[in-house]
Amino acid sequence: MKLSKPFVISSIALAIHAAFNPAYAEENDPGTTVGQEAESGYENQLGSITVTARRRTEKEQDVPAPISVVKGEQLEAAKIYQVQDLQQLLPNFTSQFIHARQSSVAVRGIGNNTANEGLEGSVGIYLDNVYLGRPGQAVFDLLDIEQIDLLRGPQGTLFGKNTTAGVLNITSRQPVFKEERTIEVSGGERGYRQLKAMINQPLSDTVAVRISAYDTHDDGWIKNTYNGKDLNEINRQGVRGQILIKPSETFNLRIIAEHNEENSSTGTLIPYSFGPWRPNGTTYAQNATGLGAVNIARSPYDYKVDFDARQRSKVNQDALSAEANWDINGYKLTSITAWRDWKFSPENDLDFSRLSGLTGGFKVQEEQYSQEIRLASPLGEVYDYVVGAYYYHQDIDSDNGYRTGPISLPLTFAYPGNSSLQGQGTAKTDSYAIFGQATWHTTEKLDLTAGLRYTLEKKEGRVNQQLISPAANIIYHPQLFGAYDSGTLRRKDESIAGLITASYHFTEDVLGFATYSTGEKSGGFNVNSVASPGSILGSQALSIEPEKALNLEIGLKTSWLDNRIHVNTNLFLTKISDYQAVTNTESGGAYLALLTNVGDLTSKGVELDIKAQATSHLALTFNAAYTDATFDRGTAPTPFEEFDGVGYGRGFRSISGNRVNGAPRWTANAGVFHQWNINGSVEHYTSANYGWRSETYADVNNSTYSRIPSYGVFNLTTGFKIPHGNNQWDISIWAKNLFDKHYFLGLVNSGFGMYAGSAAQPRTIGASLRYDF
């Protein structure tokens, strides 16, 4: 299904038309205005936030687990609409973003890895209870969101897919049986614009539909000095349609269809740092400059590049899911059936210069099916439980292609010049699981919970590398660039994950808990297919072992001052064995991206999450975490700064004691939301939040060239809500990254002795106009 800009705009126009011509009208109380409703919503207590972390609707403060929640209203007030910006709100959460394929999320420092089609995420991302097989499937505008829950620690005894670090659970707003219509237009610097529209319409007493659509554009914030054009632009559109069928109080069916697409230059990487790597100890910048490149060694914080080749990132994603719920004498039976299709196609200048060197990338197609069935027992008994079964199937095809120019060979000392390199990688997964979790309410204050999960995963992988064309250009590394077919590789992994939790209500407002849990994600295959490690190291080098986690939590959840303040804190210790990550190796100067088990690690620390309703008009939030995530054992390529000046290879060294890549020791986020009525009807509001994180290393070897300094980002929004009869206008001005901090969301090792960085958005000042009617 192809979704064009005219289609999205037409969807918005249709929503507006339907809004003024409703099939079923639902009158508001004529004696109540929007402003009065807002005023009556002011309270001196924190509102009750519910979550479904244990597959039941529960108050967040009653769940004995480290959970943080961001409501959709908070996202809208902060003008945050991308997953990579959630780290400005959520505790101990990190997002590495380059483009839809090269994106990842981490919790407690675990999970920040560059892309590989054989690698699953350590953090599971769910959208409306459906597991997303690739992190890039979450690269869309966070539109019409009810709330986002972050669960920290291994998850598997209640969620479909087993994970070792946590779960990011995204829930969209579902259809309701009343009319709701919204249209919003935003504009700002760099040609930024965003159109959003939503219509919710009951079709009868038992059927309601909801349609949401968006269209987002940004000219980009990286200047290409080669031709004067801007790069890292955003052109993204999407639509979500839902239908809710609720014929009785004991049954409901929710069907969701989605389409998202992008055609951008997102993913433009800036040369970040250069280490000595050549036989004489020179850098890639020095070699490239000698061949005619210009300005390649400039400061990366200038946000400038000098590329002659096109930068392009295309994404198409379709999805369909159906969730059915039955209430059978107090027992809740749930069935979730889902299908997703994700396509990614790039064009990249991989020599990072105006030279005719190396272009190409990975064209990926992923398709997945999943089926989950759960049964939850009634509450109020001495025991309650949830049991379920899960099936997941995934097919991934990765077409890895490059073209080299006439100067590619002397530039890289590896890739043949004037050549075409092509290869295909395929991976298939069939995952089966049964799981359950039960709670014994031993007394009114003490609960004991135990959970268990059995998983069987069968995987296949294959790498088929074509002979370089023309073959006569192979001068170096004939084995590396020759024809290679791994044949079909197969593996089967079985695992058992568990959880034991003891929780105790010291008082009605103080809950303490202790948890021991385990998690595992299965092994797989490195299916990157050009310059494949298997062609030199053998097919055994393509296989990776499962990643396993042991986790211990001790926490407190407290409420103070008549529920005006929530203070939650916990200590954690997580042991990961056979951590799966992408690193690199070399053979005679040739760069090999290698998906492997880099070693074992320990992540330990403390987390704090505070929410306060200071007055009826002022709400405050603060969260912080200290995380000591270090490798206990493992090996990685020697850092560039330890180059000995002899030969191509750098060899390997122990990474024991190294900080885990992408894991800041300190993170902190603070937020303020203030609202008040000017004259009893017009409401003024201000939202401000500041997110800060300490320095990190992008490479497992902790090379100084891969260091990302600490940074903080400040966002500010202020606006007015103005009633218009039974409707409402919302006019706001806002600034994202107000102090124009230039920082990087992640780095990749280019393989030429250089790290390249993904530049985050600079300051964007804009305005939004929204109408609810």
C-alpha cells in the first residue's frame, strides 16, 4: 500500500468533513463549557495512573516493579513525537538513532547496538500489545498516544517475546463511544511543519471508529558544502485506522490497521573522529585529503559534511492487528493476532567525502506474524494468575550492495575500485512459548509472585555473497570479495525464564518489593552479506549464542502528603552473559562488521522517580539514575589510539573493566507543568523539561575516539486553551532544544579508522494551532 502526501492530506480533509457532518451526534451538556471542565479537573492530588504491566489494569503505585509512565498529554505538551526523544522523559532509558534501520533502545545501559538483521533487541518494543521485530518499526510519529510505559529489567513471564533488559510499551488511544475530533497544524524553523488530524466517531451503540493521520517535514540540519543543500531532512507520513466492536460488556474486538512511510535524507552521518590506522599511522582524513577531499576533518559540531553522492532513506511499513477480549464469569480471555511488513531502502555516501569512492547500503524487508492467547483469573481471591501461549514468525531479507569509484582502492586499502559488490542475507525465526505468573496474597499486606516461561526458537540463516563484478578488479582479499555461500544454517534454542517477587505494604502508601528474575534472547546468525566474516573465518563465525540475564531488584513505592507526591526508588543488579553486539575485526586491512557475543557484563545502580502535584496548578516531575555498566570479560579490537605503527591489523585485547557502549553513568530528567485559568474560561499553560546524561563511549573497546560528551536538552512550551462554544482552540509557541545544544545520538565505526556520528536536532522554535471539536 502506497501512501502519498496527497493521500494523507486527503485523510485529514476527510476527517474535517466528517466532523462537520457526523453520522451520530452526542451533545455536550449546554451548561458546561470547556473552560469549566478544565477548571474542575484541577486537583491537589496526583491522578491515578493505571498500567497493564501484569496484563491487568492496575494502579502504577500498586505494581511491585520498576515502571515509569509518560501520558500522551505529556508528549503533546512537550512536543515530543519521536522515540529517540523519549530519553528526555524516561529514567535510565537511552536511544541510539541514525535512521530506521540503525536504531536501538537501551535500558540500564543494555541494548545500544548498531544494526544487524540477525540481532534482536535486548529491550522489547510493543505497540498496542504487538511485539515489533525490528527497533526501526517504531520510527514513526508518536501519534494519538494514550501512554508509554517503560518496564526495567528482564521481561518474559507475561510478555509475548522474551527480553533481557526491559520493555517499552506504547499504547495508542482506542475508539470511544463519543465524538472526538482534532486537527493540529505546527510550523517552525528549517521549514518544519506537521499536520495531525484525528476523528473518533461512534457508528452505533456497539461500534466506533477512530482515524488518525500525520504528515511531518523538516528541511534538515546538516549542511552539505559540496552542493549547498540541507541533509537529514524528514519527510514522514502515516495513518492509523481503528474499529472497536463492543456488542456487550463481556466481549470487545479492536482491529487496527496502520501505514507509515518515509522518504528522507535521515541517517546522514558526520565524520566525527579519526584514529591512526594506516600502515604508517596516518588517518583516514589525511589520506582522503591527499586524494582531493576537502573539509573532512572539520569539527563535527559544525553539522556540516561535503558529500558528492545522494543521501536517501526510504521506509514503508504496514500493519494489521486484532485484539479480542472475553469476560467469562470473571475470567478474562485475550487473543492478539498481528501481521507487520517493514521495508527499508537506503542510499549512502560511505566514503564521507566528495571523492568518487564508496556508496551503497542495506536494503531490508521484514515480515512478521504473531499470535498470543492469555487467560487472566478473577481478582479478589487468595490466588490470581495469568497464563498464556505465544507464537512468533519472522522473515528477513537483507540485500547488501555497494559500488566503488575509481579511487576506492587507494582510499580504503580494501575495497576494489570501479566495482559492484552484492550479497544477500536471509534469516527466519519461529518462536514458541508458554508462560504464566501467579500471585499468592498470603496476608492483607504480603504478596508472593512467581512466574515461569518456556521458549523454543528455531532459526535459519544464509549468506550468499556474489563474486565481485568485474572479478578482474580483485587485487587484495580475493577470498573476502569472492563468491561465497554459507548454505542454510540452522539452530534451535530452548530456554526457561523465571521471576520471584515478594511485596509488602508497610502502610497503605508504602509498598516495598524484592525481585529475582531471569531472561534470555535466543542466538542467531550474522547475515550481513558483503565482506562477510564467513568468507574468511568460516561459517561458524556467522553464529551467535543466546544472551542471558540474571536480575535482582529491591524497591520502594511511596505516596506522601495525601497522595500529592509519589517517590519511587529501587536498587538493581543485572548480570548479562554472552552479550550480543556488533563489533569489528580486520583481515589485512579489510574491515569486517562482526555480530558476536562480545562477553559478559554487569549493570548495577540506583533509580529515582518522583512526581508531585505541588499545587492545584503546578505539577513537577524528576527522575534520575546512576548506572555502573561494565564488562566483566570479553575481547574487542584494540583502540585506534594504541596503534603501534606497524602493519594493518590492530589485534584484540580484553575489555574487562570497560564501560558498556552507550551506557551513561548518570541520567536525569526534570519537568514542570503549570496551568491556570485567566478569567474562568481561558486557560494558560506552560510545560518545561530538561534532560541530561553523562558521557558515553560508542565502542565496546572504549576508544577515546568514540567518546560522546555529556549533554543536556531543554524544551519549553507555553500556550492558551480558548473555549469556542463546546469546542476548544489551543494556541502555543514552543522551543525544542532551546539552548541549541549540538550533540550526537550515536556513533558508528566506519571501518576506515574513523567514527561517524548521528547529529541530533538543533534548536527548533515554532508554533502550533490545534482545534478540538
